[in-house]
Amino acid sequence: MAGIRALQKRMARLEDAGKPKPSLIALWYGSFDAWVEGQILPGIMDGSLDCADMVIVVAALRSWEGGAYAR
């Protein structure tokens, strides 16, 4: 019976390893979109962040989030 339990635990670890891991932005803010709406858009509106630069930065981070953490 102990062998079956060990196999079940190993299978659970393998299944968890195959699941996509959320990015740090998603962990800190709940989602990537929440971060953009809560941090980036207000910064663009008050002029502390440049609109043209932040579009590029957000696009790069979004592609990184989808690629690096989707594995």
C-alpha cells in the first residue's frame, strides 16, 4: 500500500509541474490587466509615464508573461 501512495504523490507532483505558473505581476496584482489598469494607466494620465514608451514596455511584458510562464 505504501508503494501506491508514493506513486500517487509522485503523479501529483508531475501534474503540478506541468501546470502553467503565474507571472510575478499576476501574483502581485491579481492579473496583468489589473496591473495595467491600476499602475500604468494612472501614470500615463498624470504624465509621469510616457504613453509611447509604455505601450512598448507593456507589449513586451505581456509577450514575456505569456511565453516564459506558460510552460
